Amino acid sequence: MFDGVHTGHRVLLGQLTDMAKAVGGESVVITFWPHPRMVLKQDADKLRFLTSPEERTKLFGQLGIDHLVLIPFSLELANLTAEEFIQQILIDKLNIHHLMVGYNHRFGKGRQHSYEEYQGFATKYSFTISLVEAVLTDGMQTSSTDIRNHLLAGEMKAANRILGYEYAVSGRVVGGQQLGRRIGYPTANIEVEEPYKLIPPDGVYAVKVRVEGKDYGGMLNIGYRPTVNHNVDHRSLEVHIFDFNRDIYSEEIELEFVERVRDEQKFANVDALKAQLKKDEFVIRAIVENL
């Protein structure tokens, strides 16, 4: 799935592009959508992704991959054995010359085969194969699961170290209650359109904001705004963009998470909230200006 296209994935992809150049070939990445657990009904409602298919495609392009093959995952595909997948997809459709796999990757029905068995298939079907070993970050094997766990704990710096870039969430600016504007902190209310995107926990964050092709610093609140909001069922993402005063209603906006500053809090009144926002701005400006 290459969820996140993190530092471990990037080592594999770097080796892939290097080999392709060395032999005068083309680099091809194969991935699936929808996620197999969605098709196989394996707790699909609990899935949360670091990257949407569109975000992964963009990241692959930045890394110089020649071709991305997005295979629609289906029950029929799930029932192919590893050898059938190799023959029907990798050989008959893609005409591969070399297959590169990650250290913990298994494919085919039941994911039953070992790397040694894949080597046997490579000999049978006249292609070469190589295994990319685990990449360590902070002494631990790099994994999408670890990144998700860090994000869900609000540990943005640890997650970003493994990703190799700042975790990002995109969405469209929609109408809000305009309270921020009345207290001197106008905010853009972000609607995330990808239902399976992982949203970090409630709180206040230092973020980089990409809007209309430019980058700005910003302070983001995720949560229910308990001081002013009585609609407790509505979780919102609202960002105050520093030194920015244009109308961006309905624009697409991207937030890159730098650091979680504090929990969301309920204040006694709006004046107390405003006083805290001033403190947040001071702290967050110092964070984003030092990037």
C-alpha cells in the first residue's frame, strides 16, 4: 500500500530508480486501491490512512518514479496465488525484468510464500529479484503503523522523523461561525473530504499552511471548541493563518503538522480564550519561524 511513502519506502524506491537507470530500464511501482481490508471486510471501519491515493501519487512523482500501476483490489485478485499474480500481472501485463520487494512484504492468496519461494518463481519466469532490508529510525524498524501510533498520541515530531516530511492534511475552506474574526483571530474552517484520512487528536498545533501556492505559518485547533460551541457532535479543524487576510472561502488548503502545543481546553469565557490564543500565537510563531 505504501501508506505514507515514509523513509523506509523511500530507501526501497531510491534503490528501484537507481537500478532502473543503471540498466536503462523504467521504474514501476505497483499498489492497490481500495485497501484489501475494505474488500475482505476486515475491520475496514477502523482503517485510517496517512496518505490518500492522490497524495501517494504526488509523492511517488516527487521521487522520480517513471510509472505507477494502481491495481483495483477485488475478491478475484485476492484469490490469485503468488505464482498466478506473477504470471498474470507481473509477466503478462508488465513484462518485468526485476522485482524488488520490502523485507516484510508477502503477496498472493493467504500471503503464504517466503522470499525463497519468490526466488524460485523468479528463476522459473526468467526475471531477477532482490530484497530490501528494514530501515531503522531511532533504532526501530520504520513502519506506517508506528507513524499512526505517534500521530494518534499527538507526537508530531516523532511521526515526522519516520515519515521524512511533515504530516499533511488537505481540505476545502467552508463557512464557519465567524467568532474568530470577532475576537481578532479569524480562522479558516477546513472540511477534510477523504473519509479515511487520519486526523491527529484534539488540541492546538503549530502548522505550515499552503494556500494559493504560498506557505504561511499558522495555529490550528482540532476539536469541539467547548468554550463557544454547544454542538458537541461536530469536530472541526480551524486554522488561523499568520499575516494573511484574504478571503479563501471554497479554496483547497494544505496543513503540515509541525508540533502539538497543548490540549484543547474549555475556558470560563471568551476573554479568557482570547488571552490564551495570544499566548499560543507567541509560542507558535517562534516554532514556525525557526523552521
